[in-house]
Amino acid sequence: MSEGIAVDTRPTKIVYVAEATAHGGRDGHVTSQDGQLGLKVAMPPELGGDGNGTNPEQLFAAGYSSCFHNALILVGNREGYDLTGSTVAAKVGIGPNRHRGYGLAVALSVSLPLLDPDLASKLVDAAHEVCPYSNATRGNIDVTILLG
């Protein structure tokens, strides 16, 4: 892909819609419309809370890591590679930005134990182009991918 050329990553057709509702913001609970999700939400101690519940950053890390791993499996399978034992871990950081608000940063740690580093790097790059979370965050937050 050429540097500087904008690529439209918007869906051409919506095939699934997830629906969740927050009750009480960062000190409350979240539920999904289908009842599959029901979690207590709490501010982490680092942001002044008691940490007695999950938080949006953990939920984002879980979503991004599982989505990126699925994209990695998809591109690996297309090329016929064995991704047995592969993992993706996400760290999502939050902190103040220059505009009196808050921003996020993500670090993805990818392990592809059965592949040589050059091949693994190519698959990670391809997954980063396929993953909806990567497409949604590209240009909006810093995403670092560590291959190890």
C-alpha cells in the first residue's frame, strides 16, 4: 500500500450488530442486548477508583486481541500456514491528552512460535490490514505491534 493514499475501510454491508448498554458510566455495569454480557464496571485505582470490576480499557484489550488474533488466523489459513500455539495479547493504556481529555494507546504482542520471524512479520502486517479494530484505530491512536 502506498504511503499517503487513503484507503476506505468502511463496511459495504453490515452483517452483524453488537449492542451493549452502560449503566452508571465507569462505576456501574454493562450489559449486552442478548444477555451474553453482564459485567460490573469500576474505575481502576490508577484513575482514582477501587478497581472492583472490569473497565472499558480491559474490554477494549479483550476485543482487540481476539479480533486481531482472528485476522491473523484468517490470513495464515489463506496462505496455508500452521498457527498452532499462536497468541495475541493487548495492552491498552489511557492517559490525558493535550486537549483536556483522554487518549488511548495500544500495544499488541503477537507470538507465532511455528513461523520464522520474516514470515511472521508479513502475516502480522497482513492481519493489521484485515482486522476491523486496526482499521478503526488507524490514524486515531498509537498501535504498536511487538512480534516475539
